[in-house]
Amino acid sequence: MGIISNLAAGLTVIRRSCTRSHRQIIMSRRFHARRTDGVDKNVWVEFTQLAADYKAVNLGQGFPDFSPPPFIQEAFCKAVGGGPPMHQYTRAFGHPPLVKSLAKFFSRIVGHEIDPFEDILVTVGAYQALFCAFQALVDEGDEVIIVEPFFDCYQPMVVMAGGKAVYVPLRPKVEGGAVLSSGDWVLSAEELASKITPHTKAIVINTPNNPLGKVYKTEELQMIADLCIKHDLLCISDEVYEWLTYDGAKHVKIASLPGMWERTITVGSAGKTFSATGWKVGWAISSGHIIKHMKTIHQNTVYHSATAAQEAVAHGFEREYQLFGTPESYFQQLPAMLHHKRKKLASCLESVGLQPIMPEGGYFMIADISSLKVDLNDQSTKDESYDFRFVKWLIKEKGLATIPVSAFYSPEHSKEFDKYIRFCFVKEDSTLEAAENILRKWSQGQ
Ligand code: PMP
Ligand code: GLN
């Protein structure tokens, strides 16, 4: 009797929970918008969590594990202690001191008089500048050409705007030797031109590029600019790593080329500029007739980013304006510091038999892992691409976190590039050394 009543009670519980989960499935189907379909996976969410779970040495997500420079920290503390206005709303499209200092600073660089109130939108990180650009400028059915490898959020942002992403890859030019530098990865003018249709609205570029580190040369930018002008296209130029170039590579703004100012949206990030990624201050700079539409998206979504952080970034740019081109400028000091870290990481990778592609800019380095033979037969990951499985294995078995490079490719091209993984070198020397120890021990069979 006892057994029977227990069984009956058990069955009731199972029936109830089945009904509940069935109900949840039906509700979840009903209570969601189709624009979230197919864009739910995110490499940063997944791999940052995995790195934390396994307490891995983290050369994965791109953020400095050292403090921002004292001058910017002091500016932030001063802003926070600066009285009530620093804790309240500011102007929606950018705190006035910040848009003024950005306009002053970048007018000199672009060679065009930037209007602080018309031509700039301050956003919640570069992410939101990109989001505003795609939402404000891409219509249902528009095609957006994205150069691969690309920072992963461009594709979902185009899709969420109702557009269609069209891809064109940078290809390694192998001329009688190994591909050793990001400069060896090039964009074919013919291939790019072949992707342009009457539906094309914009071309998206990222220089210095994440994850490759390519810094586009003026001739390459001119080729893209010529196509934009010829076909009346927009150019969205993500330049968040603009100060980080090495070995004489020079960052050029496509907006500074003739005829490009009025059709280019240049995206920047204080997080990358001042090594403070958690502040989430970014901006878009363009002609007022474009920024106007981005403001519409911005005012109806986040309204503005944190006032005190904007105030501090304004001070940072004022300082950099005064020190520009001198050794005291953080825009010289940060790349100088990273130049050493980049070398350190490259020689570590080479010493364990990996072949890194030397980046000309940014703070990432990709390396070919095909020479590493590991058993990746973990059934739970068998449907994933090789680099995803490899990176998961590396985190779990060796305690080292990196990022799979196929995450920066479209599904149609990802297979060709799943033999690379990305290492981030904007890290303390001790972090780089900890990674080196892991790789060295592994290569020695320990
Ligand atoms: N673009 C690129 C190329 C990036 O690597 C990142 C990540 N920092 C972003 C945009 C987003 O920048 P933010 O953190 O300022 O939102
Ligand atoms: N941009 C950073 C990178 O490439 C991270 C972005 C993020 O964590 N969402 O690593």
C-alpha cells in the first residue's frame, strides 16, 4: 500500500514537472521576438565563464589585467567627488566637456573641423556606437559587407537591424614562405567589388583589426574608399585600437581620405584608449547628417553613459591634447609597453613550436595550432569546430584561456580558419609568464 501510494505521488510530481517544462517551452516560443533567433551564442559570455570556472590563466578576453594610468584614475576620483551634477544625468548625446575635448582632439587628426554637438555621439562603449550605427543606418533588406576576420558583434547587429551580412575575407598571401605578419593578410579589390550589389548599404572595416592585428595601409583604405564613393556606400570604421601600432605601422583614418568624411562613421572606445574597459565609454564621429539618426536610436535606448566616467575621459583627452607626440603621452606609452609584451608572447609561442602571426597593431596575436596534436574526442563538444574544441580542452586540461579564431568568421568561411587561436597580450608580465610556464611544461611532456 505504502509503495503504491509513493509511486502514485511520484508519478504526479513527474506529470506536473513535465507539464511545467512543456508549458515553459510553449511560452518561451511565444514570448520572444524572432530577431533573437540564431544570435544567442556569444563567445565572450561562454569563454569568459569557462576561464573563470577553471581559474585559468587568462589570455582570452581582451582587457588589461593592470590598472589604468594614474592620471585617468585621479580624473575619475575627482569626477566622483565633484558634487551633485557628476552623479546626475548629463546631455544625452555626450557630456559637454567630453564632446568638446573629443572634437578638439580628433579635428587635428582627421583634418576636418568636427562640431562637438553635431558630429559626435558618446555611447556606452564602442559596442553601443556600433549598435546605434546599424540600427540607424541599415534598413530591412540592406546588405552590409563585413571584412573577415571581424569583431563578432557586427553580424548579429546587422541581422537584428533586418539587414543581411555579406562577407569578404582577408586572405594570407603566401609567396614562397610562411605568413609571418598580419600585413601579409590582404583584401582583394576584385573580390570586394564583386560583393557589391544594388542592395549594398555599407562596408564595415576594423583597423587595427581584432583578432588579426592588421593595420590597413593608406592604399588599402583608398581602394575601399574608392568603392564606397563609386557605389555611394557608407563605411563603418571600427578604430578602437587606433593608438596601438608597432614597428612603424601607422594608423590612418579612412574618414580623413578625400570624399570620405561625409560617408564614414568612425567608432572609438575610451576603454581601449585609457585601459579602462569597465567604464564603457565610447563614441561615434561622423558628419552631422549621419549622427542625427544615430542620436534617435541612442535617445530611445540608453539615453547616455555614466556622467562621471565621461568627465574623466574628457580630462584624459585634454591631457593627451597637450602632450600629443611627446614621450609622456599615454598614446605613446601604452604601445611602447605593449611592444615588449607582444615580443614576449611571440617568443614564448615560438619556443613551444607554435607559429604566431605578428600583429602590426591591437593587443591580440593569433597562432596556428595545427602542429599540436591533442586528443579532442570529448563527446560533449564533438559538433563544434576544431578551434572551439581545442580552446575548451586547453582551459580544462592545461588551465590556459585563449579564444577560438573561427568565432571571428562567418559560418561559410569559419572552417578555413579553425586552425588558429587568439592570445591577448595586454596582460601583466606575470600573467604572460604563467602562460609561458604552462606551454613550456606541456611542450616538455610534463
Ligand atoms: N570593437 C572592437 C574591435 C573590439 O575589440 C571591442 C571590444 N573592446 C569593441 C568594439 C567594443 O568596445 P567597448 O568595450 O568600448 O564597448
Ligand atoms: N573586445 C574584447 C575582445 O576582443 C572583448 C569583448 C567582450 O568581452 N565582449 O576580447
